[in-house]
Amino acid sequence: VQLGMDVPTALETIFRNSGRPAGKEKPDALRHEGKDVRVLYKDLKEGNVQIIFADGKWVKEIILEYARQPHIDDLHLPPSGSITGVADTDVLDSHRTLGKQYDDRYSVGYTSDRKLERYWWRDEKTPAGFRVRIGFISGKLSVAGAIAAKEIARKIISVPAEDESKFAQAMAAR
């Protein structure tokens, strides 16, 4: 599923690639959120998938809740937003001594001021003029300030709120 897909194409893509049996073409849940529509597919091999359709027409957000949570090292996500958080020495030395390489396109923060979930994100510009945000959210910590979770619970691909009007214009122009 990709941002900008229409409803029938997105639903067919999920069904075709998920291995769901015949008769299970429809989503497991559907909810109207103003003009937008959210659908949920449960218990797929990869995990639970939510798709939000802008104005009920085009995919504007995809959320994957991983069934098997990958480690931040598997995705080459930096352990912190600071170069000094990578290692005790400079970043080049840490790559050599630790044997790890991090994707430096990601910013690192938290989902709220309680600091219970870490959030890695990056934005990519599309030819249509809007941005696509790719983000990963860690598993929840039980206590604020605890050592950060190293597993990724969710992946989110979305249109940033400030680009939603550009997205709508691009979809309307199709």
C-alpha cells in the first residue's frame, strides 16, 4: 500500500499480499473520523495494519503494528539524536569499533512530554509537492526516564499535517 492509492486499489493490495483467505477481503474494523475513514486489518503475518483514507478516497496514512518487533539496530536507527549518544568517541570511530552504521536521515524525539515512547522520523519530498513522513515508534516504557526501549512497535508512513492541503490538491489533480 502506498500513499495516494485509491480505496479499491489499497484494499485489493492488502488482500492480495496478506494471504488472507477468500471471504476475508473486507477490513476487520472501519471507523469514520470526520471526513477521513480508518480501516484496520488484524493478525496479518507482519502485524496489524491501519489505513487512513483522506476524505474517504486516498491513502494518507499507513500504520503497521509489528507482530515481531524489530530492534533499532536492524533498522539502522540511531540510539539518540545526539552524535555523542552514539558512542564515547566520535561517530566515525564508533562505526569502526562497534561495527554499526546508523541512518543519519532520521531525527529522534519522543511521542509526548512523558517520554515513554521514542520516535524516529524523516521527511521525503514527492514530485507532487507534498512530503511523506516515515516514522518508527519504540515500545512503551513503563516508567518515564527508564532506559529507552530498543524494539520498534510501530511504523508510520503519513503526510505531515502541514502538507495535507498540498496532498489534497495533488490527489484532486489526478
